[in-house]
Amino acid sequence: MSDFIRQIPKVELHMHVEGSMLPARLLQLAEKNKVKLPYQTIEDVEQAYQFKDLSEFVDLFIKTTEVVQSAEDFKLVTEDYLKLCQQENIIHTEVFCDIRTYVDRGHPPEMVLEGINAAFDAQPADGISGGIIPCFIRHLGADIAFQDWQMLKHHKDKYLAIGLAAVEQGYPPSLFKDVFKEIHDAGIKTVAHAGEEGGPEYIWSALKDAHVSRIDHGVTCLDDDDLVDYLIEHHVPLTVCPQSNVKLNVCGHMSQHPLQELLKRGLNVSIHSDDPAHFGAFLTDNLLMIQEHCGVSDQQIYDMTINAVKASFADEQRKKNMQQQINDYAQNHTQITTA
Ligand SMILES: [Zn+2]
């Protein structure tokens, strides 16, 4: 058990808010909103969280979205997550959520945006910073993404960037080239899931067609040396989620995760939790697991934490403050070389 990992101030950049919902909140919201679930007890839900494959995971994820039906519900779910962040010493977090799931059920996009932002707004002045990154659901196609953008463009001050998430195979970012051009022209930053189950061509497409500031996952870049060179030259951050990769069978066991190879090549990697409640591992657990199974040193943990600060959408002053906070902590560990 590494106290260094537990206590270092952390930054989370790849976390889907419904994926942080703990079993007790799922049951409470289901009861409140009269949603029938196939689970009666916390143990039943915990059992469901042990999904065996992607389709069981998707089923579970849809159920967690069904119980959220108001801005107040979103605020509660986000507050639960921010409380966990506080326990983990996460000082900044940028959370993913789509609006489409809720719009299709008759809820306005404001429900999602205002509910999540209300939880951040309730933080004290020296509390956790961050915000929301609404994502397009890529397997619904470009027309739906364009409709989502028509709604989101009226709320530019309510989110940090726009992302692309969900089923990767068969839905390269190039399909969304036109909508991402409009977003880019409007001065809004973008991110995209790419190179998790899809190959390097999905990462190239995210860079060239979606103009992303960060690649979410990106682990398959190692299959293309030219891409690795490009990512290094342009300092493109990769938000890597080790436990998610294991749970969704991107790699067999944590000890087979390509993290050390990514680091050895000099890529801009940081570690995140993706769907922490569903995958049974919040950010600290992910860091502890890569230390145990991938031989990641405290210095590498520090370096990746600084990468996350720099890759974040926090303003420059906040980034400076966060780096200072992390350096103050790390300097008490004499073996760490700070940036
Ligand atoms: Zn993700």
C-alpha cells in the first residue's frame, strides 16, 4: 500500500459521471423515480457490477441512466462523486456525460448541464475545480451529433469542451468531421475516445478530423510508429484508463497492460478511472494497481499527475496552483524530482 499514491493531489480527466454511481444511490434514485430495476438489494447491484462482457456492461450503464430524471438527481450523483474525490485527494476533475440519452427521454439538455454544474458550484472556493464535457454518442451517427451540437451551442459557458464517446468500432471520428469543424470554428475545445478497441487510424482521425486537444484511451497508438512520433512531437495527451482496459478485455491482465511501453516511448500519458463504480476501481485504485502490476514508480506517478494538470482545461492560474500543490507534496518525498 503506497501512502504516496493515496495522498498525492490528483487530477481526473476521463470519467463518465453515471459510471461513478454507487449501488446505494442507484437504488435510492430508482425508488424515488419509480424505476423498476432487476435488483432489490445493494448486494444484487454489486453482483450486476461484476458484468461479464461489453453487452452486460452496456445494459448496466443504461440502467444507471434511467434512474436519473432531474437536475437535482444529477446534482446528487455528482456530489457523491465529488465526495469520493475529496477522500482520494482529487483536486480537479472533468466529467463526461452525454445529453442525448436524456433528450431522447424528453429532458432538456439544461437538466444535465445545470445539474452537474450545480454540484461543482457548491464546492468551496478552495475546493475541487473542474466541470463537464458533454459527449456525442458516436454509434448514433453524425446527424444526431449535429442535433446535439445545435442544443449545446446555446450553452457554451456551461461546459469545458465537447467529446466523442461510446462504441468505437465502425464509427471513426471522420464521420463527424463536419460537426467537429463547426465546434472548432466556434472556439470550443474537443476530445475523443480513440484507440481503445479501434486501431491507430481512429487516433489519426481524431487528430485530423476532430481537432482534439486530448485522446481518450489511445493505447493502440503503439501499433503505428509514425503516429507515436506525431503524438510525441505535438505533446498530445492520452487519458489512459488501465482498469477499464482490463475489464473490457482490451488487455488480458493488468500485468499485460502496455502502460510501461507508452511511458518508455515518451508519450504524454495520464491515468484515469473511466467508469469507476462499474469497474470497481476509482482513481487511487487504478494508480495502486499499475504500481503493483506494471512496476510503475512513485516518480512515474508524479510525472503522470503533472501531465494531467497540463492536459486539463483549467485556466493557467489554476494549473500553476495545482502544480505547486503537487510539488509541495512531492518535495517531502526526497526521491521525487519535481518539474
Ligand atoms: Zn471513457
